[in-house]
Amino acid sequence: MSNLLTVNHLTMRFGGLTAIDDVSFSARNKEITAIIGPNGAGKTTVFNCLTGFYKPNVGELLLHDGSLTHRLERLEDFVVAQKARVARTFQNIRLFPAMSVLENLLVAQHNKLMLASGWTIKGLIGLHSYINQETQAIGLAKYWLDKTNLMNRANDNASDLPYGDQRRLEIARAMCTDPRMLCLDEPAAGMNPKESAELNSLLQFIRDEHKIGVLLIEHDMSVVMEISDHIIVLDYGRKIAEGSPEQVRNDPAVIKAYLGEDEDEELPPKVAADLQGETSHG
Amino acid sequence: MSVLKSENLPPIIKDSFITGLITLILAIPIVGLPTINATEGLQIEPRWSVVIWMVLAVFLGRLVLNFWWHREQPSSSSTSPLNTPFLQSLQQLLKFIIPIGVLFALILPTMPFASRYVMDVAILVITYIMLGWGLNIVVGLAGLLDLGYVAFYAIGAYSYALLANYFDWSFWICLPLAGVFAAISGILLGFPVLRLRGDYLAIVTLGFGEIIRVILLNWYEFTGGPDGISGIPRPSFFGLEFKRSSEGTFSSFFGLDYSSMHRIIFLYYLILALALLTNFVTLRLRKLPVGRAWEALREDEIACRSLGINPTNTKLTAFAIGATFGGLAGSFFATRQGFISPESFTFIESAVILAIVVLGGMGSQIGVVLASVVLIGGTELFRELEEYRMLAFGALMVGIMVWKPRGLLAHREPTIRIETEGSS
């Protein structure tokens, strides 16, 4: 298995604040790589650098695409999605609320359809080549609606969906761009245990069937520990540990970052319970 | 429906009474005690009867309103205006209204009541409908608040007037050129404002509208400045002019008696065709990737970027296409008036066009039609009110916004639907 993404010495400063400090890691194709860490550790900043929303101060972000290598830090945000085919979701859901679920998925296929519509001219006349391409796009949208159990909401406005459905729609929308790497920013936030379990199988399906790399930021340890192939732990902008779920779970630096130095010092109760629970039956 | 519970009666009367009292307090100094110029200087001439009538009118009006508000509400689940039967019936209604409206517009000139005045008002209303539809692309679909739309209208009008004056080109050559010039200026406006949104964008576009007007006003050698341009050629019907002459005119070719109405009716059909073209193109674009990208950009620009949509191109196409229709309408305006000056392209025009889009319901094509019929046609109806006309215009706008805060027709239909199992 080859590397999909190589991050070398990534550093991002906001004024005097160093959000990410010399972080290097790599992610592989057909694997789920999780980035975890306490709040404010710089996880979302890594994503924003990868997807071109931030320009890092130092570092090299290489996306390997066969013989080609895209230097993500040099590309504009929409070019990252267009050329390097990196798709992402957002921590606070960003759908197109007043548009229908199906329209959300068609907007995701914009570049392909724009080409087919001859930059609007062919589409305006109504040529068949465009109509065929649109039918195919609807087919792809239907496929992902089916995979995310949203088929019966296809014509509803995205804002009318319940929270969990909106999260899954965002994943479906990202997948409709036909990505090579999928970056998910806390996909399980606000989901109940049943929904998290469904999310797990959806992400495993994406990894195994579509053979792409998945990069995952998540606080929900039941998701992270179960489906991740590789985990990177950040704290205060530095990488403190890396490895398989088993290695990371027992790493003293990770335990220190999550639970503090002394065991009786302000435990974040949920994290503690999750970590220990996973350890005991894992 | 309108059964009233008896315990509601005292508060209703009390509320109406208080409203009447407030009117009385306000009306005594403002309405009741006007000053008049008499020979001995300013004098007060009380008008108590007017005050009494006003108070009575407000009291009774409030009473009626209160009864309306307090009428027995049917169970809350079925009163929601968004329930499906209501929407379905509305959609069925719209299906009939659109063809009937287009048909009515087509046969309007043959109607017995179609006098010169009626046709002039109809042309005015349709011009605003076209402008509203053009601006709807920028504001309603792409969500870019444009307060300077009248600049494109002006560019279209001056393009035609200047090309016709300097080069003697015919209207039919100048019309597309006016559209092209407006589109280019739309792109020029678009570039500096690409990073701006909302209020900031609105201010820059406001400035752009003023820049164009000030240039037209001050470039005396080229545009005639405040004198404007007069003697703009009228359009011809495939080379046949509308003139009282025996050779090569519309009336002589068709063997008709000359009538000044011919040209008016021709202009009417011209603007109707232009407006319908605008509508056709807009409806078509909405269903194409570029139209969906505009709406997506309105909804969430960052999400658009994350999906690989180039926001620069998308915004520029919205500006350019919206401006094109403004330019076409401007060129029509020039040929209809025969005279243009910077006076016609003041900020208030932009505000009226924007009001039409917002009152109609952002992004709604039929909403624009309704709003311009109500606002432009309605203002014509109020012409008899003379100096209170603009007051009525303002009251109408406030009324619509109170009654329908999201515009007359705020409902948005998805551009595409698929069959789903089980539910509709």
C-alpha cells in the first residue's frame, strides 16, 4: 500500500499563536487515518491547510496521485477540490440549506456537469450530450442517497433534515465529487450510538469499496478506536503519538494529554470513561 | 371561522380605544391645527372635523383588525401555511396563472380598454419586470446584493443612444451591442468586489451606480452631460419605419391608416419579447450547473469552495448575465423615450428595482411580476393622490413586508425532482 498523503514539517501560525508546530505524518490509500487530540490541539487547522483554506507558514503537503504529486500548500482551496480531488466536510455542518438534498448532490458534481454543458452554452440549447451527463450525475447522487439512507428525503430541503441526516448528507455530497481523499471533521458529533454505528459501517464501506483514503477528526472514541487503521494524536499543535489504535491507547503521552498528569486532577469524565472502557474490553 | 369568544370583547374594545386616543393626541397638532397665510400673517385655522373622522377611522379599523386577529383559530396543525395541500393548490393555481398571464399580455393591445395611457403603463410595468428579472439573477439567485443595478440600465441606454448618434447604426445592431457593453461593465464591477459580501458589496455597488451617473453627467463632450441625448432614432419594423409618410413606412406597407398607436403597440411587443427572453433564459439557467452553483454560492460560499466550484467565475457570470438584461432593457428605454439624460438613472431607480425583487420574494420569477404590477401599476393608480402618491407607494411596500416578510412568493421549488419510494 502506497502513501496517499505526506505532510512534512507543517507549521501554521496565527500572529503569535502557533496552532500547528512542525507536524509530519502520512496517510495511506484504502485506510482510515484518524487525527485525535484535546480541544484546541490544531486538528481542524490541519484540515484547513490540507484543503487550501489556510496557507501554512512552513511545510510541504504532498498528495500522491500515481506518477503525479500535487503540492496542496500551493493550490487555492477550490483547486484542491477540483484538481487534487480532496473532499471535506465541516465541523459545523455546511450544506446548502434552501436547496433540496438532490440539488446539494448535483452541486457537488458541478465541474463535471459544467464541462458537459459546454460552459452553459450547450446546456442552454438543450443538447443531448448534456442531458445524458445529467442523468448520469443523478444516478451517482441516487447511489449515495441509497448508501446514506436518504433516498426518501431526496426532494426535501436540506435544512428540513434532522441533524444526523444532515451529517450523512454532507458525507454523501463530499463523495459525489469523486474524491481521492476524504477529510471528515467530526462526522459523529451529535449522533446517538445507533447513528454512530451506522456511520462506522458507512466509512468502512467507503474505504473498502471505493478504495480511497479517509482522514478523520473525531472525539467519539467508539468511532475512532473501532474503524481507524492509523491514529495521529495532536496536543497543543504538536504530534505527541502515532500508531495503531492499540499502541495509541496505551501510550503514556496520550493518556497524559487526555487525562492530565495526576489521575485525580480534573478528569474530562466522558473521555476518561471512553478510553478506559475501550481498554478494558479492547 | 369568525366566531368570537365573548371574553375577548373587552380587551378588543380597550385596545381599539387606546389606538383611537393615540391618533387623537397625534392628530390634534399635526392635522387639527394647520397654519394658513392670512393678510395679518400666519394664522391657525382648526380642522376639528378632519381630526374626528381620522380618529373614528382608526378606531373602527383597529376594531376590525382585532376581530380578524381574535377570530376562532382552527386547530393549529392545519393552519400552518406550509402544509402540503395548501402548497399543492398554490402550485396548481400557478400552473394556470402563468399561461393566462402570458396570453393576457399577448392580447392586451387588442383589448377595447387598451388606450394610449394603458399601453404606456403596460410598457413601463413590463420594463420593470424585465429589470427585476435581470436583477433577480444577481440578488435572488447568486445572493449578491447589488444597489447599483441602474448603472447597467444606463450603460445600455447610452450605448444605443451614442452608437445611433455617432455611427447611425440601427436599433437591431445596437441592441445586442448594448447587452455586450453592459456585460463587460458587469465583469468590470465584478472583479473588485469578488471578495465582498452582503453590506460591503452593497456599498461598493452603490458607489459604482453613482460613478456611472456622475461620468454621464460630467463628460459633456461625449454624453451631452445634463442636457442628455435627444433625437434617439425609433426602432423600425424590419426596416419599415413608424412615420406618417406614403413611402416605406409600416402603415403604407400593410395598407393601414397611419396611427401613432402602431408604434406603441410595436414597442409593447418588443419589450414583452425581451422580458420573456429574460425569463426563459433565467429559468433555463436555474436548471443548469451554473444556476445551481449561483444558488449554492448564495447558500454557503465556503462549502462551494470545498466542492471545487470556482467562486470567481461563478460570481462574474452572475454579474455579467444580470447586467446584460439590464443593458437590453436600457437600450429599449432609450429607443422608447427618444431622449435620455442622467436624471433617469438615479439611485432611486436601483432602489425600486431592488424593492421589486425583494417584495416579490428573492429568486421568484412570478414574484417579480406580481411586485412590479403592484408597485409600478399601483403607483400609477395612485396618480390621483398627487402629492400623497409616494406616501402610498411607501405604505404599500411596508404593508407587503408586514404581511409577507419574505416576499409575496417566497416558496422555492427544487430545480429537479426524482421519484422516491414510499413518500412523495
